[in-house]
Amino acid sequence: MTTAEPDAEHLSTRVEEFLADHDPAGTEPLEFLRARFDAGLAWVHYPEGLGGLGAPRVLQTGVDAAFDAAGAPRNHPERNLIGLGMAAPTILAFAPDALKRRLLRPLWTGEEIWCQLFSEPGAGSDLAALGTRAVRDGDHWLVSGQKVWTSMAHEASWAILVARTDPEVPKHRGMTYFVCDMRAPGVEVRPLRQITGEAEFNEVFLTDVRIPDEHRLGEVGQGWRVATTTLMNERVAIGGGAAPREGGMIGVVAGLWRDRPDLRTPGLHDALMRQWVAAEAARVTGERLRLQLNAGLPGPEGSAVKLAFARLNQEISGLELEILGDEGLRYDDWTMRRPTEVDFTRRSPGYRYLRAKGNSIEGGTSEILRNIIAERILGLPGEIRVDKDVAWKDLPK
């Protein structure tokens, strides 16, 4: 006899019972979040014991809304985008059971922040060309190399890491995927100052960092397959988050237009309307993608959503400066800060304009995403790849 899959009514009852036993106003926030995870009301579509109840993913929205309405503590997903949007689904799909139990709870509660050790100085868009080495040493791996553009490494307790374990085979077949303790000996994090004046990302140096084999995700040499799962989730996490109408940047600029009639000009009004329509089309497309995700893992369609997100953020932030005129030339703070989150809506117009430039690079460059869309969605011929069958050690460095 099989147990029926939890439905919306069942989850509503579970939430009510939980709130009756855990007063949001009288329970310490971390204790509340841990208990919510243990009750299976964190990710309802995850298995029991890992923050979920095996319910349909689409029911998560209703559960979150019920907790928000009750004034429940939040786990501040904006501070752990990489952990929640990229690491967690990869851990669920590929990690040993013991590692899932160790990592997922503090990840969801926000006790442990995550970063992503993928890109390297010589392997940015071409991730499969990476050169960070992992050499087997008994029950451990010794990892050495350099990673770059690592957002939130200065805050992170853990990282998802791809390293080369076999240089004798073609580049896509010689990589292995690990989770790396950012507090381990041999991990050095150095800030990188960006165009905004801040240092939200870093370069990370790894020198004989010992990683136990039980922290490997997937089989040895199958790191590209595991990384593809992460990257598809990453693009949805960056560009496909749930948003109301006029959410995000378009809401900021539309509000500016309404509140400052002294800045209005006919030509800019036409430009604003075009961007508003484009933003709404992208939002609705993102909603459709999330419905698709409810049925399984994300596909290449996430690349299209992320591509549209990057273009819109850059165009809308540029339009905001046009509307503001001279006011848009001001910048509020050039002090090198180390933020714990990226926030487009509560910062200055100058910050939005400068920070949006990174949207077409982070999470997959727009050029790479166009290739994915062309080949995997539209079915167009692939680019000629002369290094496809060449051993990594024989590639030009």
C-alpha cells in the first residue's frame, strides 16, 4: 500500500498545526526555521527528512504565503542565492544520503552560506577548460588551483567546486564535482573590487586543500554532468525568480516616472512603455518556466530567461539615468564595501546602472546562452569545436 501524495489541504493543515506549536512571535528565529525544516515545510517537494514531504513543488508557494501571513521568520534567500538556487538541488540529486542530511538543513536555515568555485582566470565562459587539479590521496583529494569571480566567498562556509581529476582525457570527461569546506586549511579568499566600488566577489586560491571522498558529488570524471545540473538551476535562480507585476527594476523606473512629473518627456515615455511591455513578457515567461520546473529538473529554457533578464536590467537601468538627467550622474558611496547580498531595488540609480553590467557575464555569458538557445532549443547546427576529442593536457594553455 502506497502513501498518498500530500495535497494542498494536507499541507494547509500541517502549517496550521506547526504554527499552533511554534508561535512566530515567541520563538527564536533560528529555532523556528530549524523546526520548520524538520517538519518538512521548508522545501515541500524534497523527500521527508530533508526539509520536505514529497509533495508537488507547485504547492510551495501556498506554504510560503501562509508562513509570511503569520509573520514567521524568513531564511533570507537573498543572502544565500547560490546555496538555495544552485547547491541544494545539486546536492539533492547527486550527494550521498549522509551528506544530504549534513548539509541541507543549515543551508536552508541560512546558518551556512554557499559560494560557487567554477570559473577560473583561464576558463571563464569555457568552464570545461578549467585547470584546478584534484589528486586522489587515499580517502581524500588534494585540490590546488585558482578560482575567480566567486560571489560571497568572503561569507561562505561551503562551496560547490569542479576540479580536473584526469588530464589525459578530453576536457569535458576529466572533471569531478565536490563540495569544499571554505574553512579548510589551504583556502585563501581575496576580494576583487568591481565597477561599483564594492567587493561582492573574490578570487579564491586553493593550495593542497584536503576534501574527503564522501564530499564528492557524482562519479569520478562525471563532473561536467553534475555541473550542468547546477548551471541550469543557476540561470533560473538568477533570471527566473517569482515577481509580481512591476517587480524588480521596471517597478523602480515606473515609480520614478509617476512620482516625478518634472522629469517626463514624450520620447522617454515611449521608451518606458516598450521596456514595461518587455519586462512583463519576461515575467510571464518566467512564470511558465516555473510551472515546467514543477514537473522535474530545469532545461535549457532557463538560459533564455536569464538572457532576457540581463538585457532588460541593463536597458532599464540606462533608461532610469536618462530620465534623471544630471541627477543620475551622482553615486552615493565609493567606499569598498563587502556586501552580503545584491540588491537592485533599494540602492541608488548609479549603483543599478553599474551593477547591471555584470548581469550579462555572471551565471553564463550572454554569448554562451545564445549558443545554448540556438543548439538545444532551436535545433540549429552547433559551433565547430576542434578541441572536442583532444586530451585536456594537449590543449593550448
